[in-house]
Amino acid sequence: MEVRAVTKFTGVSAQKARLVVNEMRGRQAKEALDILQFMPQSAAQVVAKTIKSALANATENFGLDEDDMYITTIMADDAPIRRWRRFGARGRFKPWIRRSSHITVILEERF
């Protein structure tokens, strides 16, 4: 059975989140959470939160066992970009860009 969780509009850019996400693909969900706990990237916390949400969906909604769940699909997609400008010297302005991402985790049961 396929279980899904999505975290939208995270404060981490998709490029930085993909560094973490690519390490978690294909792993057991519990093992991935243990690894994420010791990763220094800020995206690791957001990815861990999404995996925990998917595990909670599996146990509460479908009655599946957490120990049998594996990450089949995990991706970090671009979300809307917030753009604004700050005024600089000599009448110029400097564009500021704040990127965000959507993180999707799909778990499946493997025996």
C-alpha cells in the first residue's frame, strides 16, 4: 500500500533540499530518520518532519507497521519564489530572492 505526505512552502530552497532528499531515496523509513538526525543541513529537519508525517499516516489511517515502511519516492520540487527589492546606494535597488520548496514522500510496505 502506498502512503503519501507532502510538506509545502518550506523555508529551504529546492536545490538545498535535494542534497538531503537524494540520500534518503530507497532507504527504510526508520533508518532514514536516524541518518537525518545527524545531518548538518537545515533541510534535514524538514525532510525528517515529512517522513514522520508519512509514517503517522501509515499507522493511523491504514494500520500498517512502521518497521516495514520504505521510501519509494521522495522529491523536492520548486515552490513559488518571493521576490522583493532593497534600495541601495546611488539610486539603485538590489533584488532579493527567497526560494522555497515542496517536499513529497511516498512510502510503501516491504516485507
